[in-house]
Amino acid sequence: MGRVKARKAIKLLSIIVTSAMLVGLSSHWESAVIALPPPEDTPEEILRTKIIIEARSPIDGKFLTAAEYVQLQTQLQEAPPPKLDPKIREQIFLLRLRKTLLQFFPFLNF
């Protein structure tokens, strides 16, 4: 009776050790590969030293040269873009309020 218990204990211990080793190895299998950046990725140190000579327009997102960007910024500071009509602002506010209320009360249909 003592030998049977000993064999069962040894089998159980070997199964536990084997499964723990498999789990440990499988969890670390991909971690070394995930930690490395892709080879085409430019290092941050190089990006920090790069001088930016192009920009995007804040109005339509088109690419601009540095001189065009400065000129556009001065134009925007002198004459800011026109404000929205108060009726349109009120409609946008009401639509946002409706969206928020529908998130809390989805059963309302208004």
C-alpha cells in the first residue's frame, strides 16, 4: 500500500514539474522576439536630431514648406477663421446632448 502511494505521488510530481516547465518555456518562447523593434524602425535618437523642414496645414492638412507654414500662421493670427453661426452651434450642442442621453437611457427614442 505504501509503494502505490509513493508511485502515485512520484507520477503526480513528475506531471506537475513537466507541465510547469512546458508553461514556462512556452511563455518565454516569443518574448525575446516581441521585445525587439522592427528592423525598418528608425531609432528615437536619430529622430530627435532630425530637423523638421516640412509641416502640415492646420486648415486642410496639405504639406507645406517651412516658409509657407510661417506665412499661414501669421495670416491666421491676423484674421482668425470665422465663427460658426449661433444656430448651428446650438444644433451641435443639442445633438451632443442627445447622444449623451441616449448612452444613459437607450430606451428613449427622441
